[in-house]
Amino acid sequence: MDALEKKNLKVFGIFWLSVLVIPSLPLLWGALGITERFSSWEEIVSLWKSILPIIILFLIHNFIVLPIAKCNRILYAFALIILVLLFGVYCFTLGNHPPGVPDVVSPMDYNPPSYQPARPGSLKFGFGILAILANIGGYAIVDREKKEQERRLLEIDNLKLQLEALRYQINPHFFLNTLNNIQALILIDPDKASESLGVFSKMMQMLLRYGDAQVIPLSDELCFLDYLVSLMRLRYPDDIAVETRLPAQTGEAVIQPLILATFVENAFKHGISYKQPSSVRLQIEHSEGKIIFRCENTLHSESQAKGLGIGLENARKRLSLLYGGQYRLQANPSGDHYVVELVLPDKIDIPQA
């Protein structure tokens, strides 16, 4: 029995306990002398006896008949009909006779008590049918909730698998580009190559620390971006204008790992030219529960011909999977520059399986 079934059974238990207790309160108050009306404990027991068959019907249906529906609905329908027929026979024979009335005496010789809790068989049968319908309704609600829970868990698993697949697309792409850059620097400037290798080692340590985390502190992502920009500065000529403006304090803000690094890497890859003046401007703000990212790079004819590759499309997929409709991304040319603007919430509710 899972948590939902236990919760449903608990609700029904409280309901039936209320059914036994609440109607008995006036009689109990009389028996205890709280009210002027006289009641005996026999009347209370008689009332409980009249309710007991309906409770027994409910328990038989819930624990014996209803589980059959999980295996065979036709067999369940047959068992339900048999149960209702047997209960009907009881209600209109033994259950239709008021408790305490002897069968062998004439009604003229019978002096009924002042309070008679017994109900006609038809009324008892009706309450029994309502109890069964309530039980079926509760089972249907639990079954629907279980299917919805299974669907949500499946969506969570799919989300994690898709994010992992996209992350594996990013990391090899980033590693290959960085190693190629360091290899080229070894031939041109060994000192820069050594410095680049040291920065790359720090970045690798951060990536290993990320592990399989869906989100990381924004401060860690900014530290990674700082290493990335430092690595790019070493690769390109000194006359390339690189400007970064990062927030000093980020509080408890979190973000998808490497999501901003994708745009920064694209900015350097497509915005830097060895033949023409080039610049990259990176600005990140954190205020009022939002992370505001803006990355701007010069737009050259050769970068327009190359396009932005799979990086931007990959980033859009990752953002959609984790943030849903809570983010805003604009990436368009603006004059002789290409501008990326991204607005994210600084908190993400990660669903747990």
C-alpha cells in the first residue's frame, strides 16, 4: 500500500469514526446527564449496530472486492453485483427489523423505547450504496493521482536525461576548442600557452565540482566566466577590446551551469577578427530576483557567413527545459554588433523524483 492509498484510507477512517460518534452525541449527553432528555447506553449501542452493517459493507468492498478491479474489471463488476445483492437481502430481511423487537410476539405486545435508532431496510440499503460509491470515487481519485505522479516522475526523468545529453554536447565542444587554442599557443608563445594551461586546469576543477548538478551558485558561474575571458584574452591579440562588468555580490542566486559560458564563447568565436577592429562586452546584473545578462560583440562579414553554430540552439533547448517560460532570450544583430540579452529568475525549483 503506497502513501496515496494510506492517505485515502485515513480519510475514510476519520469519516466513519465521525459517523459513529457524531450521531451518538445527543444520546451520550442524555446518558451522562448533561441534558434533561434521558438516554440509555442500550440506545447508543443500538444506534451503532444499525450503522455497523454499512461499515462492514464498506470494509468488504474496500479490502476484498475493490482490489479485484486492478486485475480484472469484469470480475470486479461481477463481485460487486454479488456483494450488493447480498447486502440487499440482508437489508430487506434481518436489517429491516428494528433492533430489540422480538419476532415471536405481536406488535401489540411490543412497547418500543422512547428513541428508536433503527432505520428501514430501504434507507439502510441506500446508505450502503452511497458508501460503495464513495469508496469507488476515492479509489478513482487515488488512481488518477498515482497516474499523474507517475507522469510527473517520467517527465522529471526525461528532463534530466535531456539536460545530460545537452551538457555532454557542450563539454566536448568546449574542451576541443580550448585544447586546440592551447596547442596553437605552444608554437607561437610558450609562456602564454603555460598560463593558458593553468587557467584551463582551474576551469576543469570547477567543471568536476559541478558534477551532475542542475543548478550552481551564480558566483561559481561568474568565476568560470572570468577564467574563460582570461583564457580568451591570452589567445587573441592585445588590441582586442574586451570589457567585463560583473556584480560584486550575488547572494543566493543560482543558475544553470555553463549556460552563460556558451554565449561568451560564441561572442569570442564569431566576434573577433584578426583583420578588423573587434570588441567583446560582457555585462551581468543581479537585482530584484532577476539575472540580467548582456553580451555584445562586433559583427564581421565572415562571422555572418559562419553563423552561430549549434551553441545558441543548444542554449535555447537547455533554457526551455529547466526554466520553461520564465526566461527571456533575444539574440539579434544590432548595426555592426551582435547582441545577446538574457533575463533569468535567480531561483529555480528543481523537481525531485
